Amino acid sequence: MEASELRAKSVTELNEELMSLLKEQFNLRMQSSTGQLAQTHQFKRVRREIARIKTIIGEQSKSSETNTNKADS
């Protein structure tokens, strides 16, 4: 999923997507340890998507804090 698509989502939607990806990452690890994983490139894809979502969640929380601080001033 592209960053522009992720930025359009709310924080709760991003957290749901993050949990889904973490579960997928766990399943990939289990498949790898049992020797059933044929497509090892999936590790890289999932890891990068997790990082992308965490980055956008951080950006959104930081911007909401900034907006709150400006409103208080």
C-alpha cells in the first residue's frame, strides 16, 4: 500500500492494518521455521509496510499534538 493511501486513513484504521501486518509477519516466521515458506521476499514487504504505517501514525500524532499546542496558545 502506498503512503498516500495510508495518509488518507484514520489512526484507528492504521492501527487495525498494523495489527493485521504483525499477524502476517508472525505467520511468515512460523512458516519459515517449519520450512514451508516458499516466497521469502514477503518478509521484506511486510517489514517495510509495518515501518511505513508506524511512521505515518507518528506523523499524524505529532501533527495533532502541534495543532493542540497552537490552539492552547
